[in-house]
Amino acid sequence: MVAFLLMLLFATYGDRFFPKVSAATITVSIEPDRGHVGDAVRVVGEVETSNGTYAIFFGDEQVKSGVASDKVVNDTFVVPHRPRGEYVVRLHDTAADTSASQTFSLETGYHIGALVPPSPEQFQEGAQVKIQVNVTGGEKSVIYHANVTVVDPSGAAYYDDTLSLSVDSQGDAQSTTVYPADFLPALQAHTNYTGWYGVYLNKTGSQFLSFDSLFIGLTNATEYHKFQAVNVKAAGYTQPNERAWVNITLGEQVVFSQSVEPVGGLVETGWTIPENATLGNYTVTVISSTTPSTIKPVPDVQNFTISEAFLLCRVQALNLNDEPVAGIIVDAYRKVDGETEKVRGNATDAEGWTTLLLKPGFYDLKALWGNEPDLLEVGVLSGFGVVENNTKETLRSNLTNVRIIAEDAKGLPFPFIEETITYNYTTTGNKTVSKQRSFLTNETGVWALDSMPINMSYTIEARRYGLSFFNQTLEKLPLEPFFTLTITCPVYTLFVKTLDSSELPAQNIRVAMYEWSGKVLVDSKTTDAQGNAVFSATFGRYRVMTYSDDILLNETIVDLIEDRLSLSIHYQVLNIDVSVVVDDYFGTPIPNALVKLEREKTGLDYEVVANSTTGLDGAASFDNIIGGYSRLSVYVAGQLAETRSLYLDASKKVVFKIDGYVVVGGYPLETGQLITGISLALLVALFILTLMHRRLSRVFLRALSSLRVLRLTLLPLFPALFGGGA
């Protein structure tokens, strides 16, 4: 029964809760059915209700509405910012509550563009140009990598392949680069030629995703009026003692000519257009006039126009504190034949003044804060009459002076705190932009940001040594001359524990805590029996240096960004043992050798740590010393035998083999002395043998002579004894 009642109610009232979709009574078609963000899509269809209202939806968003002519709908909408994908385009008859739909394929769009000044202003030679890369209809959470190529008027190409673009929730991504500063080959990219520069996105051969062109000129504008100054810049003139002629001509007539000496390779001069100047097209030429001279593959020649004269009007921009505001752009608007005529003004100078060239009439002046193209309207002056030259008027703007004060935990000024202010606003072109500025607080802990708009949101972040400790967002600022924000830097605790080479607590170690930016001592303490020392210091980065008997053991950089931070320091060079063995040429231990242990102080400067004498086993030892960069010197018989430099980071044994000595009878002799002694002994022995040989020879000869005499004497008496005859 309950089910039957529910079915009856649904049949009776169900159409009140669900929209009617009937392809037979409402139709729709779209053209095109695929495209990019910003494309115009035409919707053609027929609704049930004659002259009834309709709405067009892109996905869940209503993008257009209107009244059908008879029953026919023929309308267009612009594709909104969305990630890449398939979207339903729905035509809804609001009177009949019926709909028809088609599918639109949103594709990824790529765009590259040079951010050029508003016409007639232009970039001049030597300029740095921002190039913006945009992706629309990108895939969610994808990072696109872009290569930007710039081809100069001579055909030379330069590139930057470092751009990464992160897609946001709306499918958009954006990044910028600066030409020529960010481009390769390094030190070769330039804007030294006058002419058109091609700007390409992901160029491969003749293929590319997007293209733009950029003109670099000699003058700061392409069109001027009387009383204006024509500024001329030409770059790349780097020859020694070079000069260049700057000529401005009207047809064959020379109206300006000047010889200019380049400064840093830049030829710069100017010409103020006189009141009697002829309207028309002028040509400016820059050419080297000395030898050696700069010869460019693209000549420095450019045309510009002098048009109808305007009146000079001076306007001063003031903030809420009635102070002059520099850098404000003042635009002038007036109605002419029912149409609004806009005249772009110049940025105000340091005293808040700007000069406008205006035709006679009544204007609305608008104060614009920021840089092109991201300008924010901050003030309006209506009914401003221009009837003569040098009109002076005041334009007040909703700009306040911001003061950010940094203090420590005791309320004392904290200088040199890094602060970043990020502000978001909607431009005059209805574009939401985000800008950022960074700075350091001065010696009094204050940073002043004068003349900031009150009608935008601010996010303020404070950092010390790059470490963030404060972040706050303000949706808007009060309508007051001054706004002050005080930031307090917190104090945290640092626990330091020291261990020696055996990982035992190192006590009586002096721990000194210095500011990271210099040798300003914050605190110094000595470790207890457990090797501990406790510090309390302001949030930041510090140098922690430890000493034993004024010997530097370790230097560590610590980021104190949280409370109760622990730091453990292990000294590999503390309390180590070194044994030294000294052997002679034959490997025999040398006793009574003096061994000196020295430690490096600075550079090649050493200091003696300890001395030790070798025993009968040729060994000497140094116990519980502080290692590091050291030097061992061995003295034998009072003479330096050998020196060895080494880094002691653990207990070790060092063996010296002194080839210049030989131990004889327990005493070390130099091998040279030993060889000399042996040689002398051999010479003495040889001399003695020679003498003995000579003496024996004389004795033998005398004996032989005596025997001959004896034989002659005895022969007559004993002939048989000597062979029986003479």
C-alpha cells in the first residue's frame, strides 16, 4: 500500500522536482565543439517558450542568459578557465524548465608574449624584457616545462629552457623569464639591434607552440607631441675611445645632430621637440664616427612620428597622509561625441608630480597604482578642466603608510629581519594578480612601506636567516594615514651534548654560541660531567663552536627553529692515543730519539703539543691528546731526521724508518759516518800491508846476498857440499 501511494505521488508531482529534458521540444548545437579557454562558442538552438528566457551553462557554471527571439536562440559565450577535459554545454529554457546539451572538448592552450610598454612607448636597445608563458586548459597537477627561444633581427637565436609551470585548480599555469638576462649562450644574448625579435615557445626547427614578436627601438616611443623629449639609446658601442653621431632628420632636413661618447657601451642622448616642429615622420640614425668603429649587421635606424600638439598639465598625487606619491600612473578620460577618450599619463616622480599632454576639455583623472599591465585604481578626480598649459591639480589616493616593527621577546628592536609582503588585488582589467616585495628591517627594527593601497589583501611573513617565524594575512587595511604591525621573534631552548672519540661524555668543553651572520657572541658555557650545556636564544641560525683549552674542536651551524632543540656533537679528535716507532736503516729500533707532536693553528703555523723520547724498543707515545691537523717531527742525536704531517681523527700507530741512521752498539750513527769510518779503516789496513811488503822484500834480498857470499867462501873448502864445482 505504501509503495502504491509513493508511485501515485511521483506520477502526480514528480515533474515539479526534476527538470524536463526533451530533445524533441528543445534543440541545441554548438560551434565549435572543441577549443581553448577564451574561445567564443556559438550556441544555436530552439526552446519551447516563444520569447522566453534562457540560460547557457558550461558544466555547472552559467555563462550566458538572454531572451529567445520567437523560439530561436543564437548566442555566444567565452570558454571559462577550466582544466582540460570534456564539458557539457547546456541550453536551458527557464520558463519550461527543459534543457538540451552538447559536449565541448576543452583542449590545452599555450601562449607566449613579451610584456611590452603601452603604445606608443617601446623598449630601447639594451633593455631587459619580461616574457610571459601561459598555459590554459592544462591537466590537473601537471608541471609543464617550457623552452623560450628569441631570434634577434640578425637571425641569431638564444634560449631559456629552465621554466616550469604548475597547473592550478582552474587549469592555468604561468611563468616569466627575462630576455636577455636569463638566456643562453651566456653573455651573448642581447637587445643591441633595432628591429623585430621573434619570441617562440618550444621551437623545434620551424615548429613551435606559440609565437610573439617584440620590437626594440632607438627611441623610447614611436610617436611624440610637441614639448615632449625624444630619448635615444643605442647599445653595443664598445670600441676604445669611440664616439657616435646621433642624427634626427625630417626628409633631407637634419633637425638634431650630436656626437656622443658611449658610457658602458651605451650611446644615449635626447631631443626636446620644439613648439614649431613640423608634424610628420622623422628618422633617427646612430652610427660610429671613429676608428676602430662598431659595425652592426643591423643598422641603427628607426622612424618615429610627431603628431598634433597637446597641452602640458601637471598633476600631483597625494596619499591619505597628504604626502606626495611616486610611481602613480595618472590617466585622463573625457567624453567626445558620446565616446570615452582615454589619454595615458606618465608615472609620478619622487615629488608625486606627473605631466599629461591633453587636448582642451574636461577630464576625469584616475590614479593607478602598480606596473603595467597590472594596475589598480586607487583614486579619482572628476571634472578636471584643461584650458591652458602648466595646470596644477591635486589627486588624492587611498594609499596608506605601512610600518612593520620587529621586536625580540623583551620588546627591544630587532634589526635585519627578512620580511616578505605579498599582496593580491583585482586590476583595472578585472584580472586578479599577486605581487611580492621583500626587505630587511633597519637598525631600529622598523621597515616602512609608504603609500600602499588599502583596498587589497596582504600576507606578511617574517624570516630570520631565511627561516620563517611569522605569517599573517590582512584582508584590507584601515582608511587611515598609517598602519602599524608589530612582530615578536620568539626565544627557544637549545640542549648541547658533547662526546669524545670513545663516545663518552666530554666534560669541561667550552661551548660558544655566535650569531650566524658574524662573530657576535650570544652566550658561552662549559659542559658538565655528563657533557651537557643548555642555552636560551632567539629564533634564528647560529654558529656553535666548541673548545678544549682554547683549541677549536668543532664548528656547527644550528637552525634554532623550534623549542627544546637537541644538538649532539661527537669529537673524533678528542682524547685519542698516538704511538710512534722509530727504526734505523735496517729496521732496528732507535732509542733516545726525540719525537715532537705539533698541532696546526692557522695555515702553516704550528704549536708544540708534547715531546716524548723513544725507549730501547724505539717507541714513544702520546696519550689523551686532541687530534686534528698535526705534525710529527723525529730528532736523532739532536738532529731533525724527518717531519710528517697528518690528520689525527683516531688512535693510531705511526712508524718512522730513518734511512739516514744505523744503530751500532746501541748508539745511532749516520750511515754516511759509518761508511766513511769503514773506508778509512780499509785504507789504513792496505797501507800497513804495503809497508810490510816492502820491508820483507829488503830483508829477503839481504839474506840472499849473504848466502851468495857464504857459498863463495865455503866452496873451496867443501866442494862436494855445493855440487863438486864452482
